Amino acid sequence: MELDKYLLFFLAGGSTFNQGKAFSFRCAQDSIVLTKVHQTEMHFYRRYHHVVITRETLCRFARQLDVDVLKFYIPKDIPRYLVQPCPEDSVFRPLMVRLCAGTDNGHGETGPENPFLTFALVSAFCEQDIFFPFLKTCLKQSMADQVATVINRNVSENWTIHRVASELYVSVSLLKKKLKEENTSYTRILLECRMKKASELIVMQEGAVKKVAYQCGYSSVPYFISQFRKYYGYTPSRCRPDGNLFKNNSKTVV
């Protein structure tokens, strides 16, 4: 499970985008924006026409270029996003419209038939000096994703930060430092991995809450229910085998 997502979204001229305390910016003219966000930040983008791009698609795009992306130096002040003007007569405008048309109401994830549309839109940013360093940061797997990969191998394990650090061959202090730099923490990632697995298991096992709790690494069922309710806003008992509570506009990614 990748905790980072890569988004292309459209921002009308004169609009201000505000992602909480992380960053904000204003576009003087219609623009498309390329950014990397943590999955917990996705709610900031719900009201914008956007498409989600996978890391795999960005890797495929990089392979199409006659450029060694990994040789580029990443400056400390590299931005969280790139902005490219997209006026009405821009060749990229109809591409953005077409790509969004392949999503749920223009808000969601691109379908598997659209990789070349995605490549074309991402190429709009190639003229910017910061583009290749920015792309390099997207292609590097974050420490958060590495931690999630270890935990997801067996969510039922009694994972501790010391065990995970050992699996990744880093010290606990370095692991904490890296995660803090990525605006997350070990406990946050562990909870996200457990809750995602729990939602899948509850639907498949028709609400066998006790069994799911143990399979997700919880020895206390009441504590599991409490954590589940705090995370999703409802208890596991409200879930049904059809999985309606978890579909939430499920989509396919490229």
C-alpha cells in the first residue's frame, strides 16, 4: 500500500488552493497542478477536477524520456507542487477534460486506458527547471511507504517500531526522524495499515469482528472497535458483506 499519491488537478484563474497548514497558493490564470500528497490529505482535493496517478505510471513516463532522472540533484527547498498555466487555447486543456471524463464525475482516478493521456499532461511540466528534481522525489519510495510495506507483509504480527527499524536496517532514531520529515509517524502508519486491512476483512468475513481484530494485530476486541470507530466514524458492526460503506467511489488506477 502506497501512502503517497500523485495528483493532477485543475485550478481556475483567480482561485486560491489551501491545503491546511501544509501549503497554499493562488493562480492568476487557469492552471493544471501536479503534486504529491499523503493519502490522509486527499480530502483537500475532493472539490477539484483531479486525477490520481500511480508511482508505476510515473516510472513508465520516466522510462519514455531520454533523460537519466536519477542524476538530478534535489534541492532542499523543492516545492510540494508544480503549476503550469492552462488557458482555454492550450493544447493541454482538452487533454485534462478528456482524462477527467474517464473518472467518476470528473473527480477520481484515471482508468487503465488513459496512460498516454497522463503522459501527455505530465509532459506539460517538462520545460520547468525544477521538473526533473521534482520527478525524482516522486520516483523515490518514501520511508513511510517502506514501513507500510513491512507491516503489510503480515498485519497480524505484533509490530513495534524497533522490529520495523530492524527490518529496514536503520536505527529507531533515524526512522523516527525520516518519518517526521515526511509529516507522519510510525503509529499513524501502523493504524492506517491495520484499518485498511480491517475494512477489507470485515466485508469478506461478513462482520466476524473478533476474528478480524486478531488478524489485524489487536489482542483486545473492544480496543479494536474503538480504534475502528475513531478512524472510520462508525463501528465494524455497521458493515455489510456488500461493502457499501467501503466502496466510496472505488476506481481503477493506472
